Amino acid sequence: MWEYSDKVFEYFKNPKNMGEIENPDGRAEVGSESCGDLMLLTLRIDRDTDTIKDVKFKTFGCASAIASASVLTELAIGKTIDEALKITNNDIIRELGGLPNAKIHCSVMGQEAIEAAINNYRGIETVIHEHEEGTVICNCFGITDKTIEKAVREHNITTVDEITRYTKAGGACQSCHLDIQDIIDKINSD
């Protein structure tokens, strides 16, 4: 059993802003069916001020995914889209009072969702993990070298365990651990 904070349990049991906005201004679907975490995020934006008026989510995932999505919506409502783009997975984790290491990827999914929904509003296509070009390194979860490289750079990652926390790569059969470590070492030696 994972050790969750009281806030994670509260947001899991009583999620805020669950649902879907009809005819949203911005929309994003992130995650992967193969790993069991999916999130739909919809936005209503005041076009005069670029302020987020409403955010709704639907998610298929664990308590951490539901709680992360719920907190994300609360962090985003009332912010301009530029301010919302600055919301990080660490902000989500902090608001939840922490997440188990194996569940950090749920907060990353939230960060990806807000970015993708805002890009959708702006008419910019967003490439998310499973659709990202590159060579698949983790066959269990379909994670590419490009996704791993991005995580290493953004989070100053130095270990395979950290990659697994942020992306799930290497979290199942573990046959990709050497390839993941090679990518980490290459990025950190540049």
C-alpha cells in the first residue's frame, strides 16, 4: 500500500472540478492506455484577458492521478494562460503534501495536460510521450528516448529510479534499465 498524505486522500475521495466542459476553449488528452493512466483536461478561457475561468478533468487512474488532476484544476483557475504554463509537477506535489516516489508520474501527467490544453487553445499541436518521435526504449510503457531525455534535462535526473518516478520507463520488466542509464549518462556528460 502506498503511503499517501491526508490531502491526497481528500482529493481522491472528494475531487474538485471533475467532469468535462462542453465546447471547451482548450482540450487535451494525455497519458497512455498501456500504463493505465489517462487524463482529459478541458478549459474555459476568457479570451479578452486570457484568464482561465474554468477547468474540468476526467481521469482513468489511481488515487494519485485523481488527486493530482483535481489540485491542478484548482491551481489553474483564475490564472492567465501564461501563469498556468508555469505550474509544475512539483507545485502539484507540494499542494498534495507529497506523493509516493512511484506516483510522481501522475503529477507530471497533470503538468503535461495543462500545457497541451493551452497549446490546443493557441492552435499549437503538442506531442505527448506515446506519440513523441524517437526510439522506444521502454517497451512495456512505450516510452521513447526523447521522453527520457526531456525528463533528464527538466528534472536534473541522475538515476533510473528517478526516470521511473517521472515517466514510468523501466518500471515493469526492467530490461531497459541499461539503455535508460546510458541516456542519463550521455545527457549529464554534455
